[in-house]
Amino acid sequence: MRTDRRTPVPSLAAPTAHERRHARDRGWRRARRLAWCVVVPALALGACSSDTGDSASGTSSTTGPAAAVPIVFNGQGNDLAAYLSVPPFTKQIVIPHRDDAHPDGLDINAEICFDPQNPRRFVAGEDTLQTTTGKPGWGIFDLAGDAIGALSARQVGKLVPTYQQSDDNAENYGCGFLPDGRIVTTDVGNQASGDGDGQLIVWFGPFDSRDVKYCKVDVTLATGQGMLVADGYVYVAQARGPGIYRYPISEFPTSNTPAGGCDSTDGTGAPRTTKVTGTEFIRAGDNNTLATPNDIAKGPNGKLYVSSVFNGVIAEFEPDGTFVRNVLQPPAGESVGAQPLSTGTPLGVGVGPDGCVYYADIGIVVTDSGVGPGKNMGSVRRITFDAAGNPQPPETMDRGLAFPDGIGIFVP
């Protein structure tokens, strides 16, 4: 693991697993990781309100039949945390990070993705023991329990590819599920300058293994980030590149063989396809407010939402990519300094089925050491909307966090 390269100005990249593992002691990640995953807000006009719920039962306290209240997952300081999505935002650590107190713990980070076809199956970044015997990749987990305090997760498999860079400097990040159960992932790749070498990969079941077959779809992502699977496409954010690209699912390989569409190999000798073409969909700064496109998500109203961690923005777009408005932005005149933006710098973002938005604020600051997350300045927040669909000021669900990463939404 290289820890000697530091960048005094932001180059829009991702924190290494080594830095995540030692975040509590060091308080800073490398400035390179300023362009991360965000699975952004859904906006259901008038649907998402600030109604409270029953934190013990996990059901709504509003009138009418009880409805399951979503549970919000967040990777923070290598722990996997879960929150009730309504006040008082009760919290549980579902998977603790590995240390002397938790020798069976796991280091969890990056995007958290639930399988729409199998809602108790999820994928999250997992790089336990990366500096010794482990490998960076994505853990596959099955979730048990329906309420905060009663949740548990069992790892059933792991996705570990080759990387264009060495394994000890690899940065696993985005994930998603295709409609037929295949899994897609992105990794960051080159974090500083030059041509991008992040990867988009499709994985083929069965997934109860640590030797899952795969085919690389793209090996040129410029800081590969979070993704969205929707409407027949895989949308991928490139934070240091032009913005959001999309890839037609119909062109994706069905196996890691030439017969399945995986017709070539990459520089590491791993299987790769030359048959899938990605096209630019949303360009950063092109009549919009995106500085670093980090992730894209689709709301229940059909709109698309893209995060920009560097300037604290979540932007709304029409399905054709036309910019509409910002649903999150810092107050006028406020900028990143020794203290984070009051509205945060959104990293991971998720949306509940009612349209409420949940995001992980990484807490970026500017100091004499450069630009990066401040020590224990991260938070998890919720945005509700009024009856006219106007976003309300974010509510803080938790604060004082060490580098919160991705957001995942589970509906019991």
C-alpha cells in the first residue's frame, strides 16, 4: 500500500483502504479521495414528510395501516451502521470493523446496494486485512432481522477482480444489480492525473463463493464512482472525467467466455469484452452545477439525481439529462474552509420509497495540509419535502462520524 503520495490540492479521487482502516487515529484521508459514490435522492412530490415513527417496532406511527419504515445503512469508519429512517433515528452497528475487540469483524465501506429481486441480499465494499492477507473487493451479504437492534448480516461471498493498479492501491467503490441478478461494480482507478483506468465489471452467479466469474466492460473510467441500474442502462459516474456515462444492459456479456460476449482480455490477463459501448449522458458543468459527478439515482417521480461532493450539490435532471434544479446546495456565500459546509458535502446518498433523501456528509475541509475530510466531521442526514415538492433543510441523523461512505436503503 502506498501512503507516501499526497496531493495538496484536490484531484477528485478516493480514500485508500489503508486510510479507511486507520481513519480514527489519523483523522485525515488522503486529499485525493474527494470524488466519491453518491446514490442520490428520490423526490416524490408531497410524499416524504417529517412524520415520526415507532423506533422499537420499525413501523409508522401515522394513522391508517402500519407501514414498514425504511432502514438506512451507512458505512462509517469501516463499520456498517443502520438507522431508523425517522426520528429519533435509532442506530445499530450491524457489522463492526475488525480489531482486537472484534476479531471476527469486517472492514465495510463504499457503496451499499440491495438486490431489488432479493431484498435481503446486499453488496458492500469489503477489504478486511487488505494490508496483509486480504484483498480489496465487494462482500456479498444476507441480512436477517427487521428492526434496529435485531439486525445481523452474514457474508456469503466476495467479488475480487484484478485491478489496473496493484491490489494494495486498489479502490473498490460502486455496485448494483442487473434485473436478472448479475452484479455490476466500479472501481476508482488512477486517483491523481492522466488517463483513467477505473473499471466497470459485470459478475456472474453463483455468488456463494470467493471465486466469482466476471468480465470487464470498461477499463478506462476516470475516477470510477457510484452507479444506477435503470431503464435498460447502467449509468456510471466518472468524477474526474466528463460526467455520467451510460451503457446498454442488452450489450453486457452473459458469461466470461467468448460465447457469452466476453471476447478479449485486459492488460492483467483478465477477461474483457470489446462489445459494449458507453456514451456520454450528463457532462459536468454543462449548464448545470456539477463540479465532480459522483453518483446518479432515479427518484420515484422519474427524475434523475446526481451528486457533486466537492461543492456540496445534489442536482435534479429530467430523464433525458436536462438540468432542472439543485435539491441540495450550500447557503449563498458559504464555501468550504476550516469548517465543513453547514449543509455538508454529500458522498453516499439513498432514497426511501416515500421520496425522503438520506445522504452521507463526508465533512470536507480546507486546511494548511490540503483539502480532505475533517477528523470526525462526517454526518448522516435526511431531507424531507413539502407538499409542493420543495426540499426542506436537512435534518442531522448522526454526527461526529469518521468518514461515512455509501448509503443503502432496506425496507423490512
